[in-house]
Amino acid sequence: MNFSNLDQRPIEDKKSDLRALNVLQALLENFIASYAIENPEDLYDEEHNEIIRKLEFSQGMRSYTLVICPDGTLRMVNGNCSLSLLIEVHNALMTLVGHQEGN
């Protein structure tokens, strides 16, 4: 596991971010069948002091990039992103929120 040299947090905090991002990515992969996730990349956000993940969603020749935080918020969406993809991402994340509230 490689972490940014800029991330001076305890290793458990870094692992916690990655666990959350892995769960979110798996949720999106399982929930969104009409797009494939390619080239996931973990990045360190110095401003918010957390690891974030860049996800590239592809459908045919089209590709859209989203950046997600460990808490499930979208940090960045490229300008030409498909509205149907955004709706599917939203719905997938809401199933996770609904599941957490049910516990």
C-alpha cells in the first residue's frame, strides 16, 4: 500500500479512508450496470486532509470522470458528465444511506 508522503496522518486513518472508498466503489460497480469503472486512482487531498478516489465511468466510446470522498460526497464531476450517470450514482449512494439509517 503506497500513501502520499504529504499525508502525515496515522496509518489507521489512511486505511480507514481506503476502506470507505473501496466500499463506495464496490457499491457503484454493483449498482450501475450501464457503465464500467476503469482506471480508479487514489489521490491525496491536502486541503481536506483525506484520500479521495478518481473514478472513470465508461460507456462505449464515452468516458466521464468523478472524484469521490470517503464520506460519499462527490468532490468533482467533469463538465460533460451524463445526467443519467449522475442519477445512477446518486441512487446508489442513497441506497447506502438508507441501509445505514435502517441499522
